[in-house]
Amino acid sequence: MIKYLSQLIQNYLDAWTSSIFKTGKDGRKLFFPRGVLGRGYVIASEQDYERLVRQTKALCVVGLVLGIGFTTLGVLLERYLALFIGAAVLLFLYHMAVVPYLVRGMQPSDERLSLKGAYTSEAITLKPAHLWWLEIGLLAGVGVGVVTLIVDPANWLTALALIVLCGFLAAFGMWMIILRRRASGQEAPHS
């Protein structure tokens, strides 16, 4: 079980990192630390590429641990919304502080990363079973929200938030499944 969980986490980390790297028109590898919202940087060597992959995976794990920790703390202290917003702000500031460190000395690129290209790359990297289990889990979250709304109408705001969040993420997950199916057998377009 632990081995499977470790492989699952590694697969998600691989998928996430694949979405922020691409091969440029000139064949050089590019790094987009802010994804589609920021500029890309030319990676000088294979060693630099491997270093960036390791660093971005480590930063993702730190962000997940902090996010889960703050969210759990918020639920336990019943100040969920305030702590969740606080955690999101702290994670954003953390990301903003770390990106200049990651790209120090790198040459900026004029190429952009498209949303579809980034998510297609991520979808191809994820195993199909993982995408489907994620989709099933999110749809179950929508179901829990609906049941909560019916059984405990006093918690309508929590139920509605769960329905909206899980519903949005389920739609996004289905989009990733469709992107993966369309791109199967082809290399991920990163344009």
C-alpha cells in the first residue's frame, strides 16, 4: 500500500512538473516557473534541467504540506475560511519569493506556454487510472455535498462550497481525461 501511494504521489509530481517545462521551437528546453502566467527561461544544460525538476518537485511537496497543514488547522480551530485564505496568501508569497532563486542566471525566452499545451502534457504524464480515480473521488465529493445539503441544511454554506469546488475540479478532471485521450499516441503539444 505504501509503495503504491509513493508511486501515486511520484506520478502526480511528474505530471505537475511536466506542465511547466517544454521544448522550444529551437529545440532548447524551457522552464516556466509561473506556468502560463509568466515568462519562460532557457535551460542551459541537462544538469540544470534535472536540478530544476528536483527543486520544483521539492517546492511542490513543501507547498502541499503547508497547504494541508493550514487547512487541517483551520478545520480543527473552526476558523476554516480565514486560515485557508491565510494559507493561500502565504503559499503565494512563498512561490513569489522562490521563483527568482530558481531562475537566477537563466536567459529569458520570448516563447509562451499555452494552457492547453501545459495541461495536455500533464494529462499524458498522469496514468489513466489515476485520472479516473481522481474524477470518481471528486464526483463523490459533489455527492457528499448534496447529501450534506439535504441531511443538514444548517450547514448549507459548507455543502455548497463542497459542491462548487468538487464540481469545478471534476469538470477540470474530465477536461484532462479528454485531453489525454485526444493526445494518446502523440507527443504532448507544448505550444
